[in-house]
Amino acid sequence: MSFKRPEPVQVVKQRRDGALNALVHGVPYVQFLGIEFDRRGDELTALMPFDEKLIGNPMLPALHGGAIAGFLETTAVIGLAWSVLWEDIESGNIDTEELAIGHLPRLPKTIDFNVDYLRSGLPRDAYARAKVNRSGRRYASVHVEAWQDQRGKLFAQATGHFLMPVGEDD
Amino acid sequence: MNSKKAEMAEQFISAIPHCKALGMKLTGIGDGFAEMELPYDLRIVGDPETGVLHGGAVSALMDTCCGAAAMSHPASPATTATIDLRIDYMRAATPGQTIRTRAECYHITRSVAFVRATALDDDPDRPVATAAGAFTVGGLK
């Protein structure tokens, strides 16, 4: 009888977190905004901790629309890349050690990005989740929702279209 | 637009922390239009392999410039917030080059300012990105 023992949980977590870390920390702009990702299984939640340099209106004060757009776009691109990479990470097709030393896979390119500003961004931490509505060989469509204190009370949402990186065999 | 108002606009924008952090500069402003620049900076690179700037930084530049154009319209009470903004990325900006953008408020009602913008690098014939958005006339609510 052939029964493959499940891998120890630490091995699984290390591989997944290693891949995610490489993806997130390899991009200078993502570091500039201070964005981190929280992972539960394959579900990602992006976190942008409040920082003075994210302020766009010092009178209110409120987050800058551009910082919010950057946060949502990052959430969409990482979320999309992650959903495509997931299979490869799980099957071991991707060498996570290579990822860790900066050999990142090509990321999807933004074709267009449309942000709705629903309420002003408060000077607090912000969270966002991406949903890949369509992911084809060449094009993908991703929707992102962002909130602060209450999950059900979005302060911004966005839809973007992306060009998928061309594979080796294309 | 008189030079005093233009000077105020410049001071207003240079006081925005996010714009300061990105090194944005207002280079021109008049009735219903604004021009801004974003110098190349390694901290805001989106693709470390090619050194191309992240789309988010270009978004921030265009959002600010569109907001400035909306506020500078004679019919605006000089305060605004973004309702929505759509950006089309035509091509990667050439690494090392400053991004320049010009926004114009082409229509304004009592409540909404309609604005569009184009972003260029050193090649004036091939835009890097275009933006179109709606802005509030006065504050939110």
C-alpha cells in the first residue's frame, strides 16, 4: 500500500512563507509603503501600517489617494502572482531557495487600474484582500477591497487588468 | 490664476507628507490645469530586475496632479477629494528618467470635477500612462 505521509507542518509553512517573503520583500516600492502580508493557508491579507509619510491631507488628516492606489495595486499584483505560483510552490516546481536570494519570477504587469475612493483613509492601519476573478494565459482581472477598522466598511476598492508574464515555452 | 494663488498651491502641495516622501514637485498651475514631476528614485522601483518605477508611484503623481487641476479651476472652492481614478499604463517608464505629468479639469459641475492627465518620461511622443478621474468639488460628503 502506498501512502505518502503528510509533510511536517513546519516544512510546509517554511516553504510557503519563504516564497511569500521573497515575493513581497523583493520590491523596493512595497517596502517604501511598508506593506506586509498575512497568510492563512493560501489566503492573503495585505497590511499597510500607518505612517506619517502616507498622509495626503494633513488637515483632516487622511491617507493620500496615491498611497491607497499603490497599496491596492500591490495587493492585486502579489495576490495574482501568488495564486499562479501556488501550484508550483506546493509541487516543488519552484525552488524557494532561489526565490529567497532574489531570483523572482516575472510579476504580472498592470494594464489598467481603477480605484474607487469610498471614504477618506483614516490615519490608521489599512488592510486589503484581492480576488482573482479571471486568470487566463495572457490576461487577468483582479478585484481588491480595502478596509480599516471594520471589514464590512470598505474605504476603497479597485479593479485592475493585468498582462501575465510570458512563460519559457511561449 | 494670479501668481499669489499659484504660490499658495505650490506651498500646499509641498506640505503633503506623501508627496514630500516621493520627491514630487509642482512645476506649473493655472485655471483648471496643473503640471508636476516625479524624479527617478531607487526606493520606488517596482521591478528590481529592470529598475522600472512602480505603477503606484505613478498613480500617486497623477492623483495629486489631477487633484491640483480640480482645485485650481476657477469654479472650485480650492478643496477636493478623489471619487475615482482610472490609470492606463501604456508602457514601462524608462529607468533613470523623471516622470512629468499634466492634468486638466475639462468639466466641472457644482459637485463634480472631471479631470484627465497624461504622464511622460523623456520621450514626449510615447506616453507612459494616462489617467481619468472624478473629484469632489469641496470636501467629502
